[in-house]
Amino acid sequence: MKVRELYEKAHEAGMKAGNEVGVRPMIVGSPTTAFGSEIDYSKKTYVVEGGVCGFAGVVIKPARGKFVAFLKENDYGNKHYYGGYRMGCLLFGQSLTRKEAYCEAFAKVLGEEGIRCYVDSRMD
């Protein structure tokens, strides 16, 4: 499979997963007590439909080969702090759930083609 075709196949799988994943909305507000975990609904609250916020990306390690060269040529990603090459998910706003689903599906397609990679994410 050609590199661009592989990228498009992985991207398509990622978009499908990101759009279809079930997202639990996040409610943001003031707690009922100083260290409480329950929200005081008598005060202003906000609903974040995309769920918790965060970052996710696919890390290819080692950072070599035709696919990594393609990513570099097209400015998709950068060197990962812990080694390898990281292509961050810039889609789905701030939704960590959707970004992780995209990256998991993307990484699965790459893995099926023999590219060693993993998903790197964190809540913001």
C-alpha cells in the first residue's frame, strides 16, 4: 500500500471512530463544599458536550521509514519528547474522548501494516 493511501485509510478509520464514540458530557460548576465532588446547581453551571478536555496523538517509534518521512514532508506532527515521531490529533475541538478514539483507530490501521506505534494522551 502506498504511503498516502495508508494515511488516508488510517484517517478515515479515525474519523469514523471519533464521530461514533459515545461521549459523556462534562458538567462544570462550583462544588457544594470546599473539597466536595458534588456540584452546587444553585450556582452557574456549564455543560461541555464533548466531555473532558485533553490531547491525544499517535507516536511512531522508531521515527523512521516512508510513513514518518511522509508525515514530516506534510508537516503532520513533530518529534516526540520521549523519542519517536508524534502526530497529534487536531480534530474534534477539545474532546479527549473523540481524540483518543480517532488515534486508537488510526494506530490500529498502522499496526496492521507493520508500523510500530501507540496512542499518547492526557487530560487537560
